[in-house]
Amino acid sequence: MDVDLRDLELLDAVAEVGSLTAAAERLYVSQPALSQRLTRLEDRLGTKLFDRAGRRLVPNAAGRRMLVAARRVLAEVRSAVRDVEDLRDGHDRRVRFTAQCSTTFPWLPPVIRGFRERHPDAEVRIQTVPDDTPVPALLADQVDVALVTKPDREMDRVALTRLFDDEMVAVVPAGHPWASRAHVTAEDFADAHLVLYDVYDQTRLPSIPLPLPAGARPARITLMPVITDLVIEMVAGGQGVTVLPNWVAAPYTASHGLALVRLGAEPLTRTWYCATRPGPRPPHVAAFADELVERLREHAGASGLEVAGRGAPA
């Protein structure tokens, strides 16, 4: 399908202002030329993209779908142009950061505050990456610093600084039969309805192993968006149990009447790392990574987690 950048700009402008005349003025082209371009685009797609509502042109279902893609592409192109201009002029002070498998960030504001005190001219961008895979994003220069915990086949290609170990725990309502248990076993999950983030979708390739004791086979699994509050509300409402890192789940125990239960006789732990691309790093990226390591270790220590020694490599 032949759709170019001018087609996307046309869709965005017409949807924004509601008429071809106003859109033509915004795009500095003639109204007849813009009308012909829209007609050619609709002919190529085989469907109309706008309906008339009074004097306004309003995107229909097909137009709304194309508009979502158009605005996403246009935003990325504009961002890329700004970045290239900064690189050209020697003003690149971006730090692009992503965190794996976490939607609770009480530790992040102190990181950014401390970093900006040292680099007030820098810009921190918090980014999401496809399929919660920050290591490939690092290698593709889509992010600069990542907080990672899940194994990745390319992990040996990035620089890792070990931060701390945390424990995965079952999260259940305080009145649940598991709540009084010292730990649960793989067999206990045979009757369990498990609520998990959708990053654990086993139909994905490669799939991420479920965070359960070896051999556990839950009776039912419901996958939810990576929104911790949503998963917690499901569990608190009696709609299942979940498994989360202790440091993520602990703040919800008192407010939502929840209990945390060990998975297996021995703790089921994970190691968290600060990851960057190997080799020399721009000073502002190095400073952000240092601030992240220091603050997260402080936060982990205050939470009772096992913290790696300062400067300890992976």
C-alpha cells in the first residue's frame, strides 16, 4: 500500500480542523490539490475515510484507524528530527530510560531529581519498549539506560551493574487459605485462578516462563495489561491470586487487605540490573546510570532487599 508522509499529514490536519479548506491553509497547499490527494488516498484504500457532519469532515471508523497510525508515525518523525538537530548542533542531552516489568516507580522521582541537580540542561525520557524487551532496545539505540531483570538471549552484549535481588511472592486476600501458610507449593496452584501481566502470554515467541515454582500448573490464568493497580484490585476483589515482586506488592498489603506468601520452601528470587550499551557513555548518560544505581540500592536496602555491593558488576 502506497501511503506517504504527506498523506498522513493530510489525515491529521483534516481531522484536526474539520475541513479541507482549513487543512489546506495549515499545510500551505491549495484546497483543490488537497482534495485530489484525499480522493487518491481513499481510492487506494478502497474506502472513504471521512463522513460529513454538517459543515465538518469527521473521521469514520476507517479514518480513525488510519489516524491512530498517522499520528504515531508523525510524532516519531518529529521526535527524530529534533534529535538529529540536537546531534547536529552538539546539544544532545537526552537520556532515554525504560524499566522492565514494573509499573510502580516510587524510586524514580528521587533519581530524576538528583540527576537534574547535576545536569540541569539534560532531558529524561521515560519510554516503553515493545514486548517488555529492553535489551534489544538498548542494542538498537532506542533507549540509553534500562532496568532489567528477565533473562534475554542478548544480555551478554550489554553492560550490566547488579543492583539487588528481590523475591517473587504470591499475593492473596488476607482471608485466603494461603494467607496463613509459610509457603505454597507447585501443587497448590492446581486449583488456583492466577492473574498475571500479559507479558507472560505463553503464545508469544519467545515466551517468558511463568513466575511459579517448578512444575506448577494453574487451573486458570487471566492475563491483564501491565498495570499493577489493576492486578491488585482484581486480587483484592477476590477474582484470583497473583505473583509479584515483593517490593512491588508490599505497599499494597495494608491498603488492600492482602497477604504475601513465599513461593516454595526456598525463596524464588530474581536479580535486577542497570543495563547500558558497552563502551564509553556520554557524561549525562553515565551520570543518570550512576544516580539510578545509587538510589535504587538505597530504596532496596530500605525495603529489606539483598543489595549488591557498590560498583559490583554482573
